[in-house]
Amino acid sequence: MSRVPSLSSPFLIGFDDIERALDRVAKAADGYPPYNIERLGRDANNPERLRITLAVAGFTLDQLEVIVQEKELIIRGRQQDDKSRHYLHRGIAARQFQRTFVLADGMEVLGADLKHGLLTVDLARPELERAVKSISIREHD
């Protein structure tokens, strides 16, 4: 199924990157691991932030990777099967995952923490400058 460009209006100039980002987000529809995104308000020590929390029970610190690459936050988890164990029933599979979040320009990853099977990644939201720029008009005869 081909997608009709949603940003093809002649009044939207230079939004090609946004359209590509929307395509990448649409392709990343896997539901594992589940996650939350919350907004954390500004306080005395911190700007307004976003926090992504992923449920990564069973993963250890050395099995998780958080990287920023080309305006994307990529979170990976890799587990290996333990061949020395003999299961009578196996309901918890060793799994791998990759969860990708497309970042807006200026977004900064502040850090990541793992606690009680939850991986949290904090991001700083950029402060947008409200600027008005006057453009001079030249007259030609």
C-alpha cells in the first residue's frame, strides 16, 4: 500500500525530513517492550523534560544499550539463551528488542537509569526562541 504524502501542500516548504521521520515511526509498530512517555515539569534544578520508561524485566545492565544516532534515540536489549539450563516449561523467552524514537532538533538525552526492571531515559526539551526577523524588500526598476 503506497502512502499519500501528508506534507505535500505548497505552503509547507522544507518539511521533507518530517515526512521521512513519520515513515520511520510508522514502521516501528512492534509492541515489545511496553513503554511510557511522560512530561516532567520544570523545577529549580532542571528544565522541562520528557521521560521514557521501558519495562525491561529480566534484562541486566550489560544486556541493554542506549544510543543516539542521526536524530534517533535507539534502545536495544539482547539476551542469550542459557544452554546449561533444562526447562520443564518455558514461558519466559530470551528476547531481543530494538525500540527507536525519532528526536526533534535540539533534543538532548540527559541520562538513563535501570531500577526494578524499568529503564528510564530522560530527555531535555529544547527552549524555542521566539524571534521575529524583518526582511528588507529591494526595489528594481
